[in-house]
Amino acid sequence: MNPFSSGTRLRDMIRAIRACKTAAEERGVVRKECAAIRASISENDPDYRHRNLAKLMFIHMLGYPTHFGQMECLKLIASPGFPEKRIGYLGLMLLLDERQEVLMLVTNSIKQDLNHTNQYIVGLALCALGNICSAEMARDLAPEVERLLQFRDPNIRKKAALCSIRIIKKVPDLAENFVNPVAALLKEKHHGVLITGVQLCADLCKVSTDALEYFRKKCTDGLVKVLKDVANSPYAPEYDISGISDPFLHIRLLKVLRVLGQGDADASDSMNDILAQVATKTESNKNAGNAILYECVETIMNIEDNGGLRVLAINILGRFLSNRDNNIRYVALNMLMRAIAVDSKAVQRHRATILECVKDSDPSIRKRALDLVYLLVNETNVKPLTKELTEHLEVSDPEFKGDLTAKICSIVEKFSPEKIWYIDQMLKVLSEAGNYVKDEVWHALIVVITNASDLHGYAVRSLYRAVQKARDQETLFRVAVWCIGEYGEMLVNNFGRLDIEEPATVTESDAVDVLETSIKIHSCDLTSQAMCLIALLKLSSRFPSCSQRINNIIGQYKGSFVLELQQRAIEFNSIIERHQNMRSSLAERMPVLDEATFSGRRAGSVPAAVSTSQGVSVNLPNGSAKLSTAHVADLLDLSLDDAPAPSSSGGEFLQDLLGVNLMPVSLQPDANQAQKSGSDVLLDLLSIGTPPAQSSPSTPQVLSSNTDNRSPLDILDRLSTPSAPSAQVSSTGGNSSMLDLLNGLPSSPPTSEGNGPAHSPVTAFESSSLRLTFNISKQPGNPQMTLIDGSFTNKSQDVFTDFIFQAAVPKFLQLQLDPASGNSLPANGNGSITQKLRITNSQHGKKSLVMRIRISYKVNNKDVLEEGQVSNFPRDL
């Protein structure tokens, strides 16, 4: 016989394919076999039809196209015999899916088989329908399936229940037809029928609120009784697993009770006793018992409040953390993270066990436990928890240090009780894992140090000692270099020494030694070297006796192959040798940097416009309050500062060495006011260019940071973001427009309170497949409140299901989202989903609305996620 004829048995074809040694040889065998099957199909040979379809299914599983055999499935299903129907239905489920148009041709055959006298053929039809049922087939065949829920054979009832789950998911409108039959299934004694009935009950509750209320009133007590009977049932070999009677039914019953008890106090009260019994009597030494305990805990945490039960559930999770199975510990940590929002005190009792999990050898458990510890931290336990994490940082694996360092830094910044403790903890982290610290963390440390005027001496001395012990930590070196450059004289003079400090003597030469040694150690890092050169220039002004030595150190880099270092060295060398009268002004201390502005910048919130007329009270990370005045400087943004302009030796007109324009933001009375002598020389020396043009009060003035012409001296500008964009100062009415130092945009002009004019619709988001339109209105008598009617339109040819809209706004806004009108969006714009939003703007008249949106939905069972930012709101909102 031809090995590739239609009469070849399936096993012979499989043997021939497995004998292939190369992919090309396999493709040749499959190609010949497919050709033989096509020839047999064209001859309409009924003798080998079932054998050909079996071969096609195997070829399909190998990944080859088999669409040409789909009609053979329908022919076999239409055959009268059970063997042909069985292979036909199997091919139908494997070779086709619900999107195939040819599937509509088989609806009538399935309907006939559902009414067949042979229960096995009925079972085949139910199995196929439960796997590939489309919405159209569900509507046509739902009555037959509903009838089979009362069939005499339990296997048919079980299959009909599983098929019903598919039907109500495809067509939720049919859910009400299955409510009464499901209530009867919940009284079944056969465990197979009962478990499918329980699952069908849970799915009905999800798609229909009417069904949920019906089952709460009529079936809750019955389900509690069933669970009690199963939990107390004697040994039954057919259901027993590890000494527990039917754990699968246990879990299904607990899940449906969770659905029924959520949001209903009466239903929750009726199941409290059985939940307590399951939680206390179920053995936890077997995996089946642990699965039941986990579902019991999940149910307890989701039903209405019962303090005693929740403490019991959290204690069970605490026991899970001591289990040797990593999977059990991981799910316990996940559940505890959700339990914190419900009962944080009960979770706090297991803090020691959770901390031990941070030290676990499994990386997944370490990371999850660290996330949980982060949620446990509060003002009362921040010190002991930080101490534990910092001590573990010393011995942790290198791959874990990054996550651990980030969490410790975040905890210290968020819950720091005092600035000295904040500085101490950050120095420990920088000393142990400074190379893992992100830039914004050490930037924030510098901001805090500049604001703690009474701790400048303590900070610079602590950094001096730390950098000598841990010279390889790059981030620690940068902070130490910055502080030594700014507060070097405090290091030498022991200025502001605290009682907790050990007495130490540091000479000017010692301070310079640290910089000279460190700049060589960090020779591969341009940023560190450039910062070190700036610190040396500042020390040359503070330590006149070491000026020549510092000049020699800087001079070594005049021939550097790195242009940045070479230019700095040449310019600094020139300042020290030729312009000593200006050096003190250039090397002055950085102005105090505003913590609130920096914190807002890091948080990514839209910053408030800075007012020139009055200060604004803001909260600082350490819990203290500070008055933020008109113009504040961000350390890493190098924007304008409201500190008094230097007034000696030409300081009024000087561009600061670090690129900060020290001129006050004001309108000059004379655009041609003379510059003091020496300014042109210094500006040429630093390659900064000419000073910003000044204008008369009647002409708008543009304040620029000269980023195009500025010398690359500004090391901090390279470390972070560019300087704040320029902003226009208007003289209308004698008042300047407010300048936002973080985004450079003038704030919205104040608007009169009231309803204001009607607003035209705003297209908030539009893609190739979706459009979101906002219809905006104001609430009478409340100008801060904005009412928005969102309308979603589907522009594509496919229906969107599981539609979810999410939005996020900055802190100065409060957002309320009403439920959407639906979760299915029709195709081609034939309908829409609407959703109402209410936004309260606490900065009305100063800031405009802004919003980040996220839209998720399914197209042909594929998840789609779209995101965007809405910033085109009218400015008077």
C-alpha cells in the first residue's frame, strides 16, 4: 500500500513523521499526506473520512494548515453512527473556533443531537457546544441545554451545566432562564453535578444582579448546609484526597459563598459559623488542606466585617509563612498585602515572620515580602523596621540590593521623624549600597542637607568619615564632594559639633587630600570628576593656604582628552590665577533649595504657579512646615532663586559659576543700565555670553537661562533636567504673570466664579479604533466643581467587550467616577458607552485640569490597552 494514500493508518503516518531527521523532511511527509487527504476528499470517499480527519487533527497539532478539512467535520457529525460523530465533534472542537462562519452550518446538527435518544451522542453535542459555542448558537440552542439540566442521567446534567456556563458568558441576557434550574442543581447529591451547579451559580451571580439577589435569599442557607455536610462527611473512597473529602467541592462552595456574602451582612452572618469550622478543623499538613484554608481565608476577607474571623484568617496566613513550601508562603504574602487594608493591626503581629521572609533564598518571596514590609511601615515602627532592613542590606545578594535599597530610601524619605535621623540612615545606605541608589535619592539628600542649617557641620563631618571608609561607593562620593565644597570650613573648624559626635581634627590639607585621592579613584566617572573640580574651586576660596596646591591639582586636567574636564580645568585655573577678586563671588554657597518644589517634581505632580506677592505654606517630607516664597530654586533644575542677589565685588551682574542666574526677577527701570567693571571679562572667561537683555517697564521681558550660550561648567545641569524654560513677565496692571518654575508655563488667569459660558465638547482621546468625547458643564454655585459626561465611540468593525475606563489626576484635583453605562461597545459607531465624571479643582483659577486616562477592552478575546493624557480642557475650569 502506498504509505501516503488515504488508506494509511494514523499510526503509520505518525511513525513516518517521527522518523524524520530534519524539519524539511517532516514538511515533505506532511505535504504528501495532505495531498492524499485532499484527493480522498475530492473523491468524496466515505470509507476513510474518519481516518483522514484523525490525521488532519494530528497535522493541525503540529502547526500545519488544515482548513481544507473543515467540511469533513460537518459530514461526520451528520453521520448516524456514534464513532463517526465522535471523531467529527472532536475535529470540530480542534479545527474550528467560534469565529469561523462555517460553524453556523453545524447548528442544526447539534440541535438534533441534543434531542437524540442516545445519551452518549447527547454528551458529544454538549461537549462541543461548551467549547466552541458562539453568541448566535447560544441563542438558538439555549432552550435545549436548559431542558437537559433536568435530564435523568447525572453525566448529562453535569455536561449541560458546563455548557450553560459558556452560554451565559456569551449571552448574559439568557441568565434569567437558568436561575430556577440551577437552584435545583444545588440540591443534588451527586458530587459531579453539584460542583458544576455551584460553578454555574457563581457565574450567574457575576453576570446578573437579579440572579445574585435571588441566590442570596433562596440558596445561601442551602449552600451552607451542603458545605457543612461535605466538611463533616465520613470517609468516602471515591471523593477522598489526602484524608479530606472532595477538596474540589470544598473550594467551589467557598468561592460561591464569597460571592454571595460580599456586600450583604445577612448572608455573611449565616456563613460565619461554617467558615470558622472549616478554618479551625481543616488539617494543614497536606496540600489539599492548605488549598481549602486559603480559599476559606479569601472568603473571610471578602465577606462583610467580622473582626474575630478576620483575625483567625490572618493567623492562618501567618502559619503559612512558616511552611516549607515556597508556593504557600508566596500566596500568603500576597494575601497579607490585601489584608493590610482591612486589619493592619492583625498583620503587624506577624511582622517578625515577614521580616524573615525578606532574608529568604527564593527571590520571588524576598521581593514580595519586601513589598509587604514597605506597607507595614508607619510613624511608630519606622525606626526598628529600617534598622532591620539596613542590617540585612549588608549581607544581601547583589541582585537584591537594588530593590532593597530603593525601598529603604523610600521608607526613610516618607516616614522620617527628624532630619538628623534621615541623614544618618541615608549615609548608611550610601555606604553599603551607594552604587545601587538612583540619582533622585541622593539629589533629595542634598536638598534636605541644605535646608538643615543647624546640621551642615554634622553632615559634612559624617560624610567625610564615611567616604574614607567606602571610597568605592560612587553616589556617596558625589554627596560628600558636594558637601565638602559647600561646607568645607565647617569640617575644619568643627562648627556646630553635636554632643553625639566624636571629637576629630581635620585640617585644610586633609580635606583637599580626600578630594585629590577620590578624583583619581573615580577616574572613569565624568560626573564625579567634574563635581570634584567644582568642589576644589570652592575650597580654593575657603582655604587660601591651599590655593596653590588646589590650582596644581586642577591644572593636571588641562590636558585631559575629555573636553568637559579640560574646559573646566582651564577656566577654573584662570579664575584662581587671574581673577581672585571675583573668585569669592563665584564660589559662594548655593542658596537654600526648596524641598516642596523638589518633592513635587519627583512626584510628577503638576506644580503650582509661583506667586510673587505672597508665600504659600507647604508640607515638607520630614513633617515640618516651611514658607515657600516667590522664586525657588530646584537643585537639579537650577532655576531662579529669590535669595538676595550678591552685592559685593560685582556679584549683582555675575552669572553664577554653576549656571544659576542670580539676578532677581524684576523689571529694571533702565534697559541700558551700566554693568559694573569686570563683567565682560568674566563672561568671556566662562563662555556664558552676554547677560539677558533687560527692558523697560512697558515692554515684556523674557528671562532666559542662556542654555544655548552657557559654558558646560554646570555639573548639576548635566546630572538632571535642563533649567526652567523662559517665561514672559507682563507689565499689564503693574503685576507680573505667575511663573511656574517646573514647567515654565504661565498659570491660568483667574476667572470669575459662577457657571461661566457653556463649553463645547472636547475630544479627549482618539485612536484608529476609539474616540472619547467629554461634554463639560459647571455646577451652579460651585465654580470648583466640573461635571463631565464622557462618551466612548467604537470606530472599528469589531465589538469591544469587557470595556473599562480608568483615570488619574494630580493631587490638587479630586476625581469621582460613576459606573459606566455598560461594558460592551458596539462596532461602527452603532451605540456608545457613557460615564459621568466629577472633578473638584482646589486650585481653581490658578491651575487648569489635566488627566491621565487608561482604557482597556477585549477585541476577539484579545486584550487591548490604550493610554493617553488629556490636557486640552478649557483653561477656566
